[in-house]
Amino acid sequence: MNIEKIAKEFTDYAVDTQLPLEGIAIGDEKKIIYEQHFKPDLPRNIYSHTKSFTVTAAGIAISEGVLSLEERIVDVFPEYVPKNAPEMLQEIRLKHLMTMSSGFGKPYLMSADRRKGIGAPDYLKYILSRDILEEPGKHFVYSTADSILIGRMVERSTGQNLAYYMYQHIFKPLEIGFPIWENDMQGHPNGGGGMHLKLSSMMRLGQLYLAGGVWKKRRLVPQEWIDMASCKQIEVDMDNPGKEGYGYQFWIEPEIKGYQAAGSFGQVTAILPEAGFVVAVQCPERGDYDRVKKAVREMVIERLYL
């Protein structure tokens, strides 16, 4: 396999067809093999790709014994439990938040809502006062609120700000640095979005997962966690074609024989365990990501399996 040839042919195609793409990188578990940028290489908003970083922090906290998949929201934040709270609120556990099956039944605190100030100034108070429409764990409903709750549970269980905890356990050892990151009005990093990273830093999380949680001979994340997070934990709805299911804040993608961390408009890291590669792209907010996705899959990912 000639990765340079694959990459050059894709790059030529991207230029010739004006593919709406900011950058693409291909790497294995240790290094970047190819990286091409079509605009200046600067940190950019990776949107919901942030979720996969946050859940990795939760996995580390679980391995430290300070958090559990069975942890209930009401036990972690008893002061936020409303009077006469519905019984189903008592049943929401960390594992339900990780699989977007909290039971709130609606997408809360998505980017457009946060920009309008919905939920401010106290996201926890806002989320836990919503109606519980479904039994927790039953149905997938994509909601940034679930990811925000994961981040807050990590903070409460570790006694540290989420960004600082992730700096110690993820950003610093991966040599990412300390990223710009959206915070709420109370100073809590948004566990569901708003992290700004360069392409090479964004994809490093995928390299860590490809390596089974080990980076430069140092174990950062347990292999057991990698296995659980990267396999299907719940079915997704028909509004997400091509996706087999959802793991722990990762999309399971049969078309690429792997799984993805993905953010709006095409901020994507695809982990391909069978091929032994990671492919990452960043795209502009205005563009046609479906075109990019098709081209990357057909011209790059599928050829990496040959």
C-alpha cells in the first residue's frame, strides 16, 4: 500500500473539485503519516467531537475508582434534585448519559440553544428540571445536555475542573497543550462541544484509541474502556443513516469498519482498527460535508484496507 500515492490522488481531487475541506491527516497509532491543509492550520471549533474527549476523561475517572457507570445523577448532585422529582429521574445513570439515552427524550442545550442563553446561568438546574419522557436506557436521543452532565459528573467525582483534569490526564501527555474551550456562565467547560483544536491535535485522541489507550509507552486509558466505548451500546434512529449504533460518545460506522468521533460540519476522526489507521478531517461551517465524507471514504478509507 502506498499511502503517499493515495493521499496525493485525494489531494489533487480535492483541489480540482474544490472540495469543501480545511485539512486531512492520516496516521497510525504512533505518528502522522500524511497531513495536508487547504487553509491555515489553526485551532478551530471541533463541535461535538469534544464529546469523545469528555467521555475519555470519564473513562479515566472510572479507572481511578472515583466514578462508576452505575452512578446516579441524583446521588452525585442531590442539591439539584427538584422537589417532587419524577421517579425516572432517580434512574438516570452515567451509562445512560454516555449512550444518549437519558430519558429526557429531547435534544437539550444544543449549540443554537446555548447561543440564545437557554439554560443559563445554571445548566444543571435547567437540565434536571426537564420532564423525563422515556425510561432511561431505552431510546437514543442525541442531546448535548447528556454530555454536559457527563462532564459535570467527572468534575464532582474528581474534585477538579474538567479542563484541568483533562489537561493532566489527556492533553498534557498527548502533547496537545491547553485548548480554548467554551465554558458556561459558572466556569464549567462544556462537555458536549466548543473545544478548539488543530487537526493533528484533534486526531491524536483517535491514535490513542487505536493504540489501545497507550501513548509513547505510557498507559493513559484502560484497554477495557477502549473496548466498551468503541463498540455498539445502543441502536440509533433512522435519522442517522449509515450508522450501526452508538458506543460511549462515539459513532459506530460499519461503512468504514470502525468508529468515529464527530462534530458538526465535518470535524471527524475515524478510527480503523482492522486497517491500523486513523483518518481525520476538518471542514468549514459552510460547505457540503456529504461530498467530503463520500470522497474520503471511497478514495482514502476503503483503499487503506487493500
